[in-house]
Amino acid sequence: MIDKYIRPDFILDTFADVTPEFCRDHGISALICDIDNTLVTYDDPVPTDVVTEWYRALDGAGVKLSFVSNNDEERVMRFAEPLGVPAFYKSGKPSRRGVRLAVEAMRSDPSSTAFLGDQLLTDVMAAKRYGIRAIVVPPIKDKTTLLFRAKRAIERPFMNKYISEEQNRYDKT
């Protein structure tokens, strides 16, 4: 039952694997992104050059982008401002609220929208609860707080299972 809410549709190595071609091949015209540990570390206050170039490639291909984060207003808006994309802070993921606001802001259809994040229990669950596809990538640099270590410990067996199933699927082709 929990798989329904935390199984990602795609497991990728890095956010950069979400290319214009990937989006086209999977019918994705709008992408909601987590920021911290998905696109940059917590130490990067603004988009890196790599993130900026990635965004420009997606934008040039007509893929809309927005940010949904549980972080505070100052952090999220400072990061989003250089790219000029809609951003929603203190989203309370896995709540659907931030996802709904992002979909509305981008005027996207849920069937062509995906959520990119690094956590099953927040990012993937928020996407699945709203009814959109979820893409998960490994965290760039995890926090070492007790809460984060506990969340990762809960997620680890599920991620190992999903990665194993994905590998088995490819081995059969």
C-alpha cells in the first residue's frame, strides 16, 4: 500500500538526466523541482552555472519549471529569483498544497507534469498524493541531523528495492 505513495516513476542519477529529450520522450511539459539536495547543496544560495544551463535547456525546449520546497521564504525566493520561475516555500511536503500551487502557477496539466526530488517521504509522496509522476535522484549532500538520518534510514530499504526492480527490468530486455 505504501508503494502507491512513495514509488517513483523514474530513478535517475542526477537532475541533469532530466533533459529536454527525456521530457519529450515521457510527455513532460512542466517540471516541479525540489531545491536542496536535488539541484544544489544547502550551501548554494543561488543556482549554480550547471543548474542555470540546465534550466535554459529545458526552457528553450518549452518545459516549464517551478520550485516547491519545505525551506523558508528567504532561501527559496533567493534561489528562484535569478531564474524567474514560480517558487513555493514552507510547502509542508508531503502535503499536496505546494504541488497544487505550482501546477496552477505554470498552468500545466497534471498528466504532463512531473516532480523532481531526492526524498521518497516528502517529494515523491507529495507528487503521488497530487496524482503526478515523480522522479527521484540521490541526494547531493545530505544533512547529518537526527531527523534526516532517520528519514533516510526509513527510505533506504524502499530505494534499494526500487533500484533492484528497475535493474531487473532492464536485465530482461
